[in-house]
Amino acid sequence: MSCSMILDPQPRPVKVPLDDPEIVTAAREAIEDFNEDMGTHLRLVRVLEANEWFSPIRSRHYYYLTLEAADAGVVRVYKTEVVEGLQSMIPQSFHHVGDYKSVEA
């Protein structure tokens, strides 16, 4: 059996539990980084979808998250990609993908 039959040459992200501590940490780090860069005051409402991919070449975990974040009582949906670094989570992207609903402040 060849090595290519044993290892998937293009591993795909896998779904992970939304309440996993690593997922919550990744979401919070992404929001914190976005707030610092953009001068906003977003806060995490909840993670809607979470996928993880491990790169054996780089020996790092990549998290692909869809989350709800609120600012001034308005909840919006965002997507983010976060890389697990040596000492912390490193957000790679963070972008708004849609409005959700108003909530009590």
C-alpha cells in the first residue's frame, strides 16, 4: 500500500464542538484583535459553526469559525480564521457576513 493511500494528501477541516475551550478562545482572540484594529466594541454572543484543520507540515491547528458578535445591541454574523501559534491564537481574517437581529443592550 502506498503512502498516499494511507494519508489524505488534502486533509479537510473537521467539525468540532462549539463549546470546546480552544474554539471559544479562538473566537474571543479574533474579536479582541478586530476590536483593537477597528476601534469597535464587539463581544462574543456565540459560536455558530466551528471547523478545525491540523497542518502536519506546520504542526499547527487552523480554526474556521462562524460566530455572532454584538455591538450596541446589534448582533451580526462574522467569519474568522484563526491559527494556533506557539503562545497564542493568531487571527488571520475576520469579516462581517450578515446582520442577524437586535438584542437587549
